[in-house]
Amino acid sequence: MAELEDRYEDNVVGTFYVDDQCIDCDLCRETAPDNFTRNEDGGYSYVYKQPENDEERALSDEAMEGCPVEAIGNDGSG
């Protein structure tokens, strides 16, 4: 389970975040490319844009549920 206190600083403020358990598998970037991107230097994903509509929210939820190491979190605020 993703831990808010371990979130990457690259994440934009908001409901979804990626923490330091990310293994750079690309699943979230493939599932929700409008919301997740890669830190090329660090080799991990992060949320660069929070979902702005129901479709983006659903895809971000799908990415979170599919994450093999549970590195994507939802802080419950949205």
C-alpha cells in the first residue's frame, strides 16, 4: 500500500500520488497517460496532472488497482 509520507516530491498536489515503491513498470503511464509520467533521471513514475474528469479519474483508479507493487495512492480527498 502506498504511503503518503513516502510520496515523490514530483507529484502534483492532489488526490493521487506515487510513492518510493515504484519499480518503473510503465503500467500507470500506459493506463492513464494524461496523469502519470516518468522521471527520467530517477527511473520512476509520478502524477504530473491530477484527474480533471470522470474518465481520467477512472483510468487513475485503474492504474492504482493494477500497480504490481501498490506504489500508487489515493489520499481520499477527491
